[in-house]
Amino acid sequence: MEPTLPSVQPSIKTRRRKTDLKQRIVLFIQECWRDRLSYLFLAPFLICFAAFILVPVLMAAFLSVTSFNGIGFPKFIGFDNFIAMVTQDFVFMRNTLPNTLQFAVIVGPGGYILSFVFAWLIHQLPRGAREWYTLALYAPSMVGGVALSVVWVAAFSGDRAGYLNNILMSLNMIDSPKLWLQDPNYLMIIMIIVSLWTSMGVGFLAMLGGLQTVNTELYEAGRIDGIKSRLQEVYYITIPSMKPQMLFSAVMTIVGTLQAGQISSQLTGMTVTPNYAGHLISNHIEDYAFLRYEWGYASALSIVLLMMGYALMRLSYVLFRTKEDE
Amino acid sequence: MYRSLRRITFSQWLLLLLLTGIGLFMFIPIVFLFNNAFKPLSELFIFPPTIFVRQPTWANFERLFLFTSSGAVPFTRYLFNSAIVVVIALIGVVLVSTMAGYVLSKHRFHFKSLIMGTIMISLMFVPETVLIPRYLVINALGIRDTYFVHILPFVASPVAVFLIKQFIDQIPDSLMEAAKLDGATDVYIFTKIIIPLIGPAVATVSIITFQAVYMNVETSQFYVTNETLRTMAYYMTSFTVNIPGVAAASLGAAIGLLMFLPNLILFLTFQRKMIETMLHSGVK
């Protein structure tokens, strides 16, 4: 009898596995049906999310490996777009990429650190006074770069009536009015200053909220444990306690920084700035998408920008993720 | 405020002074915007240039309304478009995001972690990067040159869903279990228990959405060719680009002020609720 057993057992096993799978699928469908209300509640969001975020991103990924001019059907060309970006697109390598890096490195971390410092300072005030200062710092980001461009254009205007020119001339620092916005040497600096001005946005408010969540008993405990200065207190207690808000704020800062492409064209009134001085990746995308109709190449640029954003987000997660034991 | 002021120390006075300085400095553009909006044309060309207005006038606003009414599309049309788009988008975002946030926070179902993970990644999503594919989608859906194109893309807001979900997370489950024992349905729990408790988060999401929609220029620029369907933000941009120099500064400032005021009022009304929401905004 013994030799027959091995040949019988496998068939039973496979049959059992098959019924297992079948049962599991049935169970899965039953569970999905049981949770139908949850899916129904989620449906409106998921449909919009799919249509305007997920599908566009996937399409951008697909178009990035094609040659497409908006008419006809996209032609598959592999990684040629990305290769061309590095080897043939001189404007990209010489202007766009360095500009974007310079802008992002200063405005991103700069705006982030400023937001934290200001939020921390405001938090030291008595409760009643906080709101007014919050308002003053948050207000520029509310007006937004676009609505404020009127102000900046007048402030940095190239004639003698421009506010900056007027101040510098009365201080005898320059002898003739400078064309601040048309001069490639100054445009980038002005863009950075203007962007920093409006960088106290949602991330800033998140930090203010985060500071309120810090357990004040920790400060007393820290003093007993030998924390000497306020700076040490911030580094060892405040920031670790509000890591989740720091992370949210970092993500908001990344979005804000990568988005900033309108500012250069707002300041100069041109899509492509003089000598590409203020040319950021988002301007480059707009240039190729809506002036040259090279949609395949523009999509490849979009993918590069999205990847940059994703990499930066991963970096912030590494820096601020709450660890299991905390 | 006075009672708390009496208790502060010398170092706090120093801090107050420093912050007042920073605050005033940051506020310069806003002061400028207010003053320029009320400057008569003669004061704009004064040399040396002044910041504060001497003889305030409503002329810029009058010109704004009259100037464009002689053009192809009256200014009021842009204003109307902005208003209707913002109101509908706000209702849409709040409704859609609270529903999604509630389910993601309190229900258990398949794919939940997948959906949550996708939302967390898309917090960093920058709409500007997918202008072209969005154009193709919008074309395929046939909503180009309609009000829908101003509204629907904003209804998909990962940040809104995230903030609301985080806020609902801190509502104790026992509240819902008790209601369920009494025979309450999910719809009842959602409308009668959850919604009344998440006021601050709804206010915050409204403000964020309001800013995004109201200030949006790209939609009007790229997805709308019919001038009568474009919004005020677009009108303002085209305005500052087309009429450079000081002359546009006063009209531009007038529109800028009109753009800013609703934002300011909303923020002043809901500032505390916004900070309250931010207590729970952390990403863990």
C-alpha cells in the first residue's frame, strides 16, 4: 500500500490549493462587496485623482520615450529624449539645470529654515500677540507671486523712479539707474529674494502647529539632564518632538520650490528671459510644450522634474521620519 | 492681550522688537499694494517715488471697471468667472475630501494602504509638470473651454484628503462604535458625527483650495481659449505683461488688492482653526 500514497497525496494537495484559491477569490469579492460603502465614499476622489494626476503622470512617462508633436501618433524612440537632454540641449545643460539647482538650493532650504526660525520666534511670544505676527509673515504668501508681481516690477523698475534705484542712488551706492530685471546678472538674485519673501506658506503654519505639540515637560527634563542653551534645546528637544510637522512642511516646501516657474516671466514679462538668466526647468517645459510643440521632449523634462521632487521627498523622509522606537 | 503683555520679561521685549521689525519688513509689499491701488495717476510719476498715498482716490477701481467694459470682455465677467469657479471648487473639494478622508481614517478595506501610500507620494505632486498630458486628458474628456476645466483638476487634492484624514484620526473610535450600537448607518455617522467635529480641518482645506483656485493662471492660459471663460488671475497676469511700466502699476495694484482681500478675510476668520489643523498635519 505504501508506494501508492505519494502519488495520491499531491493530487489532493493541488486540488485543495485550487479550492483554496477559489475560496480566497470568492472571499475577496465578498469582502469587497461588504466594504462597498467605503469604496463608494472614496470613488469621487479616486476618479478625479486618476483622471488628473495618475493618468497624466503615466502618460508623461510614456510620452517621455516618444517623439510627439501633438498631431499624429507618438513615435517610440527609447531614451533618445533623455540622451539629447544631456548631449544636445545646450540651453538645458548650460542655463536651465544650473539655474534650477541654484534657485532650488537657496529657496528650498533657505525658505524652510527661515520658516522654522520665524515660527520658533513667534512661538516664544505670549499667546495673544502671536496671531498678528503670524499674519504679517504669512500675508505675502497669500497674495502669491502673481499678484505681487506688480509690486516687484515697480520696486525693481529700471528707471530713476524705481524704488530700489532711487534708494541706492540717494545713498550714493550707484550713480546711474540699473536695469535690474533686464540684466542677466541680477535677475536670478531678484527671483530668489522675491521667492523667499513668499515662502512662509502652509509649511510655516504647520511648523507653528508643530511647536504647540511639543510637550513642555520635556524642556524641564532637558534642563535637569544638562541642556545649557536655547540652541541645544531646539536641536535636542524641539525638532525631534515635532518631526512629523517638519516632514509635512518639507514636502510643502519642495512642491512650492519646484512650482516656481511663473515668477521669472512675471518679473520680466517674457516667457524666455534675457540670456536665459532666469530660465528654470518649468520655463523650459513651457517653452518646449507651448512654443515649440515638442511634446515628447517636454514630457521627458517633466519626468526629470518629478524625479527630482521624488528624490528630495525621500531625502526629507530620511531626515525627519519618526523612528519606531520614538 | 494687555494682561499677557504685563507679564513679559526684558528678553521678551527684545524679541517683540525684533519680530516687529521682521514683520514690518515682510509686510512692505502689502503696504505698497494697498497704497498704490489708491494712488491717483499724478502721484505715480512723482520723483522721488513715494510709498504712501497722499490723496487717496477710488479712480483706479473705477477705471478698472470702466476701462475693460469698453474692451471685448468686461472686467466683471472675469470677476464673475473667478467667483463661480472658486465657490463650486470649494464645495467640491470639501465634499470629496471629507468623504475620502473619513473612509481612509475609520474604515478597513482592501487596497487601503495602497491608496494611502499613493496619496502620500502625490503630496509632492506638482501640477505644472504634467501640463501636456493633462491637456490630452482634458481634450479627451471634452471639458476644454468649459467651467469644468477650472474645477475638476482641483477636486483631486491629495493635500486636502491628507489633512482631513489626519484630523479624523484623532476622533476616538468609541464614538462611532457607540453610534453603531444604536443602529446608526455610515452615512448618519459621517454627516451627524464626523462633519460637525472636523470644522477646523474643513476651514483649512477651504483656505488652501481657495488660494490654489483663485490664484491659478495655468488653466485659463493653456486649457481655455474662450476669453469669456477666463478668470481674474489670468486677466491680471496678461495685464501686467502687456502694459509694462508705471501706468499699469496702479491698475495692477487695484486688481492685486482685489485678489488679496478675500484671502485676507478668510485667513483672519479662520487663522486659529488653521493652526489647530496643523497640530495634526504631521507625516509619521
